[in-house]
Amino acid sequence: MYLEEKIELLKKQVLINADIFPAIEADMEALTDKIRQVTRKELSPISLCKLYGFKETKFKPSLHTLNVLSNFCGYKSWKKFCELT
């Protein structure tokens, strides 16, 4: 389930939770650390750069990425994030 409006909402919520706004490419390393501290799960700075448009990609974010970011925002999963927002 890749609803563009939900992905955009999640991206904004992640930045709000991390107290990073507006995001710049240099923030992605710190964001990776904050996500790891909260969720105990790994996302690479490159994945975040692709998600936020700092690096080119032809692909949608993985379900793993969406789940971890949803966890970071206090939701059990990407599916729950989509249901509750």
C-alpha cells in the first residue's frame, strides 16, 4: 500500500518528531541516529536521502522503511499509520 499522500504525511510527521524542519541533506545522518535510538531499528542515511528527495531513485520506499518510520512516529506499523491518519 503506497499512498502518496500518506507517505508525504509520514515524512512530515517524522521531521516533526525529530525536531528537524526544514530538512536538509546534512540532517539525514542525525535523523538516522534518532530513528535508531527510538525504534532500535536501522535505516541508512541514503534511504532517507532518497525518501526526502536529496538523492535520485526510481523506486518507492520499501515497506521496511515505511514500517520503521511509522514506529518512530508511535504507530505499530505502516498499515496502522494509514488506518489512523
